[in-house]
Amino acid sequence: MSKARSVMLAGTVLVAGLGLGACSEKRWCELDATDTKVSNKYCENGTPGYEWEPDSDKKKKKKKKKSTS
């Protein structure tokens, strides 16, 4: 197998893996200003003002500060 073919195959596998990973998540696209559910194409195209949900609403865990004694 040529080097170019190997690189193309690896790229194809990577893209396919990322695509399958995105489909397995339970998320949807919303208009940020009104939190209105819209077609996923807005988020997929990176249209400003639209974001994936619930990814952005997940509460972040606060790191506990270690006290020095």
C-alpha cells in the first residue's frame, strides 16, 4: 500500500469515528438568545448565535482547594 493511500485511509477512519461519536450524544441545536430548538444544521455549520445543548448547560465541578497546614 502506498504512503498516500495509508494516509487517506487513516483520515477516513478518523472522520468516520468522529461522526459516529457525535451521533451517539443526546444533544440538539438551540438559538442561544431564546433557547429555541432549531435544526441541527445551524450548529453543524457553525452559525453564530446557535449552540449545542445540553453540552453547554452541564454544571462544572468545582475543584476543592487544598488547605496548607
